[in-house]
Amino acid sequence: MLNRCNGSTHLELSAPAAAMTSDDQPEKIRVGDLYWKQIGSNGWVLGKVSAYDADTTTATFDLVDEDSGDVLQPVQQDLINVTMTPIFPSNPLFSTCADMTSLHHLHEAALAKNLQDRSVLSNQRPYTFMANVLIAINPLRYLEEPDKDGYIGQSLDKCPPHPYHVAESAYRQLATVRPVMQNQSIIISGESGSGKTETSKIILDFLTVRAMSHRQSVDDSGNEPEVTRVSVRHAPRVLSSFSSRDAPSSVVGWSSVTLGDRLMETIPILESFGNAKTHRNHNSSRFGKYMRLQFSSRHHHLTGASIDTYLLEKSRLVHPPMGERNFHIFYELLRSGRVDLLDPLH
């Protein structure tokens, strides 16, 4: 989820909230309407109330096919007391909302259903807003990224949910929106396999291109807006840092794109030493990353970057969990077949 407050942007990917309580029970049950009923601790089923006794608060609940909205045949009925087993009204089927604050009914089942419908293969829309919160569902497959020009300098109210939206908003807050123009933070978190690493790559790629776009517009207009520097944080020992000062003076065309490429090229190295195959993720990060980007105070193009790491799972070196692997680097060494590297390890 993405939450912005006090000039900071926090992108958090997390599990759904806890189940609704009986205090959230709708005041009136309508016969013929669709409702959600919780089963177990994490599941929900859709049904239609075919009868309701207000005196005993007892409802006849007929299970419904979520894909068609039709009552299942043969009819599978359940007699429930809605004060003991709360049911929650369903939003209209076959429609989704890019911003879930637009949903008529807001509860856990409604949010989960909207996210599920948007992320299925036929829709391929894994990103959804909740006001100024961005929720991402890992599609577990490659999806073509949208055109960055569709977000750069555009009206974000008309742009579909995407990490580009988050990155563009953060960049504007530091570079163009007065009186804000202050450092921004983007925090990406979530459970293993939720797509944190890929999301960070998407945001880094956009910011490097965005910085070049802003620099080009300044060069074309001849104007140099008064702006402040920015540090966009991802999640500390300093592992590596880069600056435009590293470029040889003889190199022509040194730009933030080159610096951005260098930053992206460090990611596979970090993954070799800090990622491992687990039960839930073949490329699971077993450490945290804190990425810091520095932009110039005049043109706001990328001038430097650093990556800090923390909380490396060192115990995996000697006690990897049953059925999981050690860090990638060991298997990459073996796969290399290089005698000069392998012999000293025997």
C-alpha cells in the first residue's frame, strides 16, 4: 500500500486486514440481495438471502456462483443467525474500481473481491488505489509496462494505478510542487514473493528516466527552476555509492541514465549474495535494502546514488531451513566450473 503524509511516500504491500466484527453488521438485511459470509479465518463465500426473519435475525443463505451471480444448483442453503455470523452486502458483480474508495460497500470481502477481479488473467490490472494508497498484487507473470510518457507531466488523476504513479508523484513533490519541494521516501514492503524487488526496479527505472525528462525540458526552455535536492529511500552499512563525479572528464554525454543503469546493474550482485530459493519464492531477498538517490538542486537530474543493506539472514549460511537453499552465490560458483575459484574452497 502507498500512504503519503508529511512529505513522505510509503509503499507497503501487506496482507488483508482482519475480519470485520459484528459491530460492522448492516442494519437491514434485504431479501434477494447478495451478501458475503466468512468461512474459517481467511475465506469468504458469496450468497443470496432468500428469506429473512427480523424477529429472530435468521437468514436463509443460498450459495452463489461468483462468476455468473446465479444461485448454485442444486441449491446449497445455510440457515444463519446474522448476529452470530455477520454477513456483508456485496458490491455489483462484473465491475471493478481503480480506486476502492469508490466502492459502495467497504469491508474486507469487498476489498478482496475487487483486488482479485482486477488482477485475474483477463484483466491484468495488478495495481489498485485506496485513496492515496497503492495496493499491488503480484501477477506471477510478465506484464508489459505502460508508456512512461503517459505519466510524466500528465494529470495523475487520469492515470491508471501503477508504481509509475507513485514515482511521478514523489518526483513532483520534490521538484515542481511549491511550497513542498522536499525530500521524499518510498518504502516497499511485503511478505516473501509479493514482488518488492521487481517493484523497486520499476520505480528506479522510472525515476532515472523522469530525471532526464525534467533536465531536457529545462535545457529546451533555458529556465532553471529553484528546487531542492531529493532523496528517494527504499528501505543501513553503505554497500555502494555512485556520483556523477565518478565520470571521466573526457566522457561526453554522461547522464542520469548512465548512472541509473549502473545502479540497476548492482541489483543482480546484491541478489547473488543476499537472495536464496525458499518454499514460497525462488528468488527471495534475505536482507533489506536502503537505496538513496541524489538529485541536483537546480535541474533535478540524478547525480548520485547509494545502496545500504541490513538484516542479512546470516543463519542461513550454516542452518538453511529444511527444503530451502543457501544463498545463490554458492551455486553460481559451482556452476561456473572455474578451477581457480573452486579449488581453494575444498
